[in-house]
Amino acid sequence: MSVSNTVFPENPKWPEEGTSRVPFWAYTREDLYKKELDRLFYNDHWCYVGLDAEIPHAGDFKRTVIGERSVLMVREKDGSIHVVENVCAHRGMAFCRERHGNRDSLTCPYHQWNYSLSGDLQGVPFRRGVKQDGKVNGGMPADFKPSDHNLTKLKVATRGGVVFASFDHDVEPLEDFLGPVILGYFDRLFDGRKLKILGYNRQRIPGNWKLMQENIKDPYHPGLLHTWFVTFGLWRADNKSQLLMDTHHRHAAMVSTRGAAGKAADVTQVSSFKANMELNDPRFLDIVQEPWWGGPTAVMMTVFPSVIFQQQVNSVSTRHIQPDGHGAFDFVWTHFGFEDDSEEMTQRRLQQANLFGPAGFVSADDGEVIEWSQEAFETKPSHRALVELGGREVGDTDHMVTETLIRGMYEYWRKVMEAT
Ligand code: FES
Ligand SMILES: [Fe+2]
């Protein structure tokens, strides 16, 4: 029997061409996925948890995840933000079920263990036993120390109103993790203005989580898949643009300026490239230039592994990647604006959020192509994807006709995942 046609290899090796090929098994192997959780989500990296505007008052909390682990982002009475794991220190249940709420303290319903907002164990029912007929029954051992049984506390970093956390207390500072180039674009969006939460979308995508990072590192597809973009002049492959990475090539920024090329010369002008197509509701494309843009009309930032920061004209949002097994993830969008926005600007941001979001004309396409990619990967993990547009190298570019950011991400992925 020939084994050269093995479709399900047992110990597959990365193709010799390097990251201009990505083997399908990188998206299908459950053991590899568990290793990704360990090495990318639970160690050495900062992961996104939310915006501090989501928990404005003392006692406010938001439940979310890092990788697959449930965590709570909590506002303490002194205003500080804590992130604790949603796993009771007693017998381990994920005690918090609400997505958002307000509490004086955190209590597990099973045996009522009670924790402070920063995760310190402060109450254990029957700790000293129960008196009955003049004697004390049960209770915790005499050497039981509550401080040994706090909730798992994560390291927290906030910048510009964005909250990151890490299970790894030795993780490098957030600013170093992002690197100066990505940090510059991060600070452009989160420049210290108070954020205003406009709403959420949740999108379940049956594909490997890395496909979402790839999707936002892929300037090849928008003008081809999202025909809507092109029709209404929001995207052209010859837009003035830059693709930039951190030195590890794990994070990236796709920076583009609409109207710097071709027909859509005026950024506030709705230009249809198909003369007979018109929007029934032109408010979708009521775009108003904002001073903080400083040039670019769209900056899509991928911060590896957990989050995408989006500015598409007036629509700004975070998109949180929440993996669930090797073949699915939840994609959670938080649409926001700024506290000094006029009511008109808030409405405009919401309109555009609907346009770009999962119920609109753009991200629904991305969800579907990711699903169909995963579908094929599962059938023949021995095969590979081709990532050669723009060459086989990795580097910043001043054009969009390249898949270099995807090659860069897998360079980093391999470094971390193949380390012994
Ligand atoms: S499992 Fe939480 S109190 Fe027992
Ligand atoms: Fe897309």
C-alpha cells in the first residue's frame, strides 16, 4: 500500500516552502489547538477583555473569555479594574452566568463562597463548623487560610480605555507587546477621549480562530469578495495604503486612504462605480471626515491572538476572537463612539456599524468564506493553502497586493508553536 496519498498524516511537518504554504492541519488538529491555547492565549501574550466604559461604576462587571477560559472584568470600589477567572476556588464551578451586572461582591451559588471584587476569598459558610448538642461538627481544617483560596487573578493593563489581561504575570509590558508601530495606530484610535459604548454584535463562525486573524491581514479579498465595497467606492486595490507589522510580525495594521486614487476623489462623496446602482438609504454612506484620522480613512489592526481594532471611516469597534474548539469561534463586536460625539455622529456610527457588522454587507461574507474554508480543511488536512501573493517574503509594504501579513503571522506562530 502506498502511503504517499495519506490524507490524515500522523506526524505532519510544515511544508518546505515556509509560510507561503499553510498546511490545512494547522486548522484541524485538536491537540495543536490546545497547544495554541496554552502558548498563545494563556502564556506570554496580552489578550483583550473589554473597554473600561463597559464597567463605568464601582461593582460593575462584564463576563468574557480569554481563549476558552471564562473571566470577569470588574470595577473595584476605588475605581481600579481587576480581571479574575470565573472559576470558584472551592469545587471549580463557573459561578457567574450574567454577561454584565453590578455586585458588591462575588458569590458562588453552589456553597456560597464569597469573594471581594478583586477576587479575595472573604466568606466560607460553615468554615468553623456547626454547633449541635454542645459540640462542633465539621468545618474547615484549623490551618485553612482563605488567602490561599482566592480567585485566579490576572495581570491587567489598560491604555486609552482598552483593557487587556494575561494569566501570565511575567508577560512583557503591553506597550512592548504591541511595539512602537502598532502602538502608534492604537493611540490614534484610543487617544484618551472617553469612549461611549454603542452596542454589541455576536457572530458564531464555524471555522478555526486563526482564519479571522488572516481575514483582517488579507487585503487581497476586500475588493473581490465584498463587491459592495467596490460598487460604492469604499475600497480599491489601488487605494493609497500601507501594511505594517510589529518586529515579531504577529500584529499588523492595514492602513488605507480612500479617495487617494481614481474616481472617488472626495472622501465625503458617495460614488457608485456602477452608475445604475444606488442606495435606497444614502445614510449608510454619509461619511464625515474626523480630525483624529490624520489622513487614513480605514485602519484595521490585528493584535495577536485575540482582537481586531477597526476603524472603517466613521465606524469604530473592537472585534474579540473567542475560540471554541479548533473549528469554531465567537466573534464579538463592541461598537463604540466618543463621549463628545454629537447625536448625529452617534447615529452615523451606528448606521455604518450595521453596514460593516455581521448583519451588514461586509462581515457576513467573511463569516461564510471562513466556514467554507474550514469545511474543506477538514476533508484533507494533508493539503495546504497557498499564500504567495506579493512573493514569499515577509515585510512591510506600501501597497495592498500582497499576502505578506499572513506569512508574517505564521512565521511568528511557527516560532512559538515549534519551540521545544
Ligand atoms: S463550588 Fe463554589 S462554593 Fe462550592
Ligand atoms: Fe472581509
